Amino acid sequence: GESVGLHLPTLSVQEGDNSIINCAYSNSASDYFIWYKQESGKGPQFIIDIRSNMDKRQGQRVTVLLNKTVKHLSLQIAATQPGDSAVYFCAENRGYSTLTFGKGTMLLVSP
Amino acid sequence: GAVVSQHPSRVICKSGTSVKIECRSLDFQATTMFWYRQFPKQSLMLMATSNEGSKATYEQGVEKDKFLINHASLTLSTLTVTSAHPEDSSFYICSARTGEGNTIYFGEGSWLTVV
């Protein structure tokens, strides 16, 4: 289930389940969105991106959905594995401006 | 994929001294690099945007005289924390934007501990 910790919300799933991580973005003018995975003590790792002219994009085991009407972004991870345990951040960008990061969600995968 | 390297990955310095962190794009030219700071269990906070050959643009609340940024070439940006204090201890992360596709890649981060 999902819970809110001191700073980061946490999503706990069983290995093999599908995970859905949600993100609400703030700027309706944002036209580029990225999901990053950050493991403990490491820098963010690019997972998948999507531009505002699309509403869905698929990668390997991951799918990003974009709903511009409600300014919502989600990351779906199929067949979640223990190695997927990390903090996931969404980021929004407009043109060539800087990235604005969301607060992040910690994903915990139990064997 | 594109690789961004940071050095050092961990550094301990004495209070009052200065420490430099390097950020390099290894296989692409980065006209823009970004420096972030991250506290435990929190999101990344943008400190400054660094453009090659020009002065960095600092975010509100970030002291430019304390956090010196130099973007001397298309593959290297440095962050120098001057007169470091224990409250400057943090995880510092750089990122670099590729010229094509506007993709941004991150370095592995540098842990700074000021004692």
C-alpha cells in the first residue's frame, strides 16, 4: 500500500506485482517530462521521458502516462523486481528551461 | 547512453576550508550544466545553472560568493564550496544537458562532509 513518511511517500509492493507511481506537476506550460530513478547514495538515473504531444510512451517494463487535463503523470513498472527499489522522481521542463523536480516516491519491493 | 562524471564522489573537509567538485560530460558537449543539492529523503534542489563561457545563474537563496561555479569548457563545470561549514554538508549532484533532444543526464553525486 501507499503511505506518507516524514518526507517521502512510500509505495510497498510484492515482487512480481505491477507498480504505479503518480506525480502531479505544476506548470501547465511544461512540455517535456522525465522520470528518474535514484538509488541510495547515487545520482538520478534517467528512466523514460515523454513530450506533451503524447499521452503514453512505453519502454522496457516501464510505461509513462501523461494526462495534461489534470496535470498528472504516472510511471508504471511491470513485474516489479527487488532491484527496482529506489526513489522515483518526476521532473517537468518547459522549452530549454531548468528541470523542476517533484518530491519523489520511495518504492519498496519485497521478495 | 550519455555519461556524466563527478569527482570526488566523497570528500571530507575541515570547517573554514574550500572544496572543489568537478562535473564532466564524458561523451558529449554540454552547453548547460546544473548543480543540485539534496538532503536525505528530500528531492533535488536546484542551486544554479551553468552555461559555458558565461556567469552562472543562481537560484534564489543560494549565495553565489559561497558556491562558486565555473563552466570553463563544454565538458567541464566545477562547484567550489568556499569557507565550508558543517551545515554545507550535503549530497551535491550535477547534470548536463545534451545538445540533441534536450535530454538531461545526471552525475553520480558527491558527498560533502564538513567537520
